Amino acid sequence: MSERRSILVVDDDQDVRVPLRRFLAGKGFEVEEAESLVTAQEAFKRQRPDLVVMDFSLPDGDGLALLRSLKSLDVAIPVVMLTGHGTIDLAVAAIKEGAEQFFTKPVELPALLVVIERALENQRMRQASLVGKSSQARRAVDPFLGESPAIGQLAGQARRVAASSIPVLIQGETGTGKGVLARWLHENGPRAEESFVDLNCAGLSRDLLETELFGHEKGAFTGAVTAKPGLMEMAHRGTLFLDEIGDVDLQVQPKLLKVMEELRFRRLGDVRDRQVDVRLVAATHRDLVRLVQEEKFREDLFYRINTVSLVVPPLRERGRDIVLLARSFMPRIGSELGRPGVRLSEGAESALGSRSWPGNIRQLRNVLEQAVLLSERSVLEAEDLRDTSVPAVGSARPRASLVEAERQHIEAMLREEKWSVPRTATTLGLSRSALYEKIRKHGIRLPSSGR
């Protein structure tokens, strides 16, 4: 189950505030009280609530001023406003400033409860819509497909870990499916109805990584014309997946440790701490123990993220799983490339099973995609399964590959979008951080206007 929702009740009249607190607490909410504009602001910063119920008339200011203040701290916070002297103009003003609803006292508590529950559900749905694919799409990928002892052992360990909210470190070679396992842990854990937010940290500069994780305030740096929430805020009450955590800059690591230990962080350019509740799942193909010994990764952060470690086995250790995975990929690949019904012959399956697959599942899928794309046969044979994504044995340089095709496609899209990374990311269906990683990997040089 998810943790209880929290509500901040702001009213200088104790005869209103106390019954309201008791009513909401009886409905399962955690309730904090404040009697003025100043104490409400302090309570909001100290214990970030999920919703605010506030009176319009306060001893040190009016509700509209408080509403604007709270929205500046968290634009998505739902606010319900109460008043003893309601007018249409006041209600319209409150709604324009971002209030969810406006009630005239004395308020009917059942009606207020309906509005609160609806606002919290709308907030949850808005937050979920900002990240990733739908739940159904995420569940469609099975990280444990296969019959090998190695994958069976991983499945047993993952099922025991999924039910908790403790940090998990997923280790394994590149292309083994660490990201798929991270999504599975989220979907099968206590935060499944909340957001799953992922960030590939590989190659990200310190500044870019900080603004992606923690967000920034308006004017925090040149070009910060508006405030921007970070992925930490978007993952509140859900799961934050940091892929390639071994690449996180040493100066960012203490800030990440603070979030894990104190559940607090600051946006760039801000002096205020923000509360956050996330489950951290991290992944890496690097040897973190060696990085700790080389003082390239903080020891305290390593032990904090390594509460539980899951190791995804490489494809070469999974035997017949290779053929089972290939069979499962073929219908989807055929559909995506406009060739439904294309399949593998027995000879093709045998050829796949005899390879070592240094690129693991990612390499396997690339080979299948290339074969479906380039072959005219409806039943693929062994000779169709050419792998041009890695150098041939004994070759001094790689052949032309899908990697180069990807580089050319990304560069063409960037030119088409006038080198705007945000617009190009949207066009390609990627997150900005994923596109930046591909730009870095392919050595694509951006004009200063596109950064």
C-alpha cells in the first residue's frame, strides 16, 4: 500500500480547524495545521503536503497571497479555499490563481471530502502522464523470459525485493535488460500506481545532471527564464531509476546521498529544502567497488544504494533463452517495421543460439531488426542474420552499421528542428537526457543555440 496522503489545514479559527483535522484524520489522511500565512508557508516547506485546505481571511494576509506563494513553491499543489464571506468575484479570482475549488463556510464535510479525493486523484493522474509509457505497455515486457537457471535465480530474488521500497542496485553488462528489470520492480511494488521516472546518467555533465535531477529556479543560470521542476519532484511517491549511476559526477553524489538519507533536496538557485519521497533503483555495468577504491565513487553512497543487489546474467550464460527471446521479439519487430508474420526458420534459430552475443539482448534485437528490415523473405534464414553492429573478427575497423544509421538520423532530425534538442527529443520520442546521451555517444556537435 502507498503511504497515507497528507493535508495542510490553514485557518486562524480553532473551532473550524480542529473539527476539520479530526474529520480528515478519520478518513485516513495525515493532517498538519497552521493558523496564519507565515506558519502555513513554514509548514509547507517543512513537510510538503499533497493538498492544502485554507481559509481566505488570515491574520497576516489574505488567501490569494498565500495561494500564489504556495504555487510558486509547487505549481502542481492542489488547493481548496474556504471563506466566511463568499462572492462570485472572489471565487473567480481564487480559481484563476489555481485553486481547485472554493467553498463558503460552513462547509459540508462530505462534499469537501469528495473534492479532496478528486483533486488528489487528478494530481496523481497528471503526474503519471508526465513520465514513461502506460502501465500496460510497461508490463508487456517480461524481464524473466527464459528457462535458464541464471534467469530463474534472478526472478526469485526480484520477486522478494519488489514488495519493499528499499533501494536496489541492478548490475550487469550493457544490453542485458537492467532498465526492463527496474520497470518491473516498480510495477510489482507498493508504488506501482505512482510515477516511474528514469534518467540515464552516462555522459551527462555535472550541470545538466543537477538540473535534470533537482530542477532549477528562475534566473538560476543564464537561460533559466522560468522555474523548472526536476525529476526528483516528478518521481515523488514513485520510483526514480538512475541508469549508469557509476557515471554520476562526484560533486553531485553528496546531493543524491542527502535525498536518500534525509528525503530533502534543493532546486538549483533555491535556498529552501523540498521534501520528497522516492524509491531509488540504480543500475550500472561498471565495477562500483573498484570506482570506490579509485575514489571516483563515494563509499557512503555506494553502501546506501547497494542495500540489495540484483545481477542480470549475460546472454551467453542463458543457453536456450536466446531462442526464446528471439521468438518473443519477432512479432513485435515485424509489426513495428510493417512486416507482420515474419518469423525465424529452425536454421536461423540454431544460428542465433550458437553465438556469444557480447552485446547481449540489445545486440540480439538489433540483429533481428536488421534482418526483418533488409530481407525480403517471410521466413528468415541463418544468412539473413548478419551482425554489422560490432567489428568482424580480425577486422581493424567496424563495418557500416545501424549505429551509423542512427547517428545520421539523429543529426538529420536535429537539422530539421533547427538544432533544438527539446523539439528533436519530442519528435524522436526520447527524453532530453536520452537524446543528449546519444548526441554524446555519436560525437554530434551542437551549435550553441541548440544546447
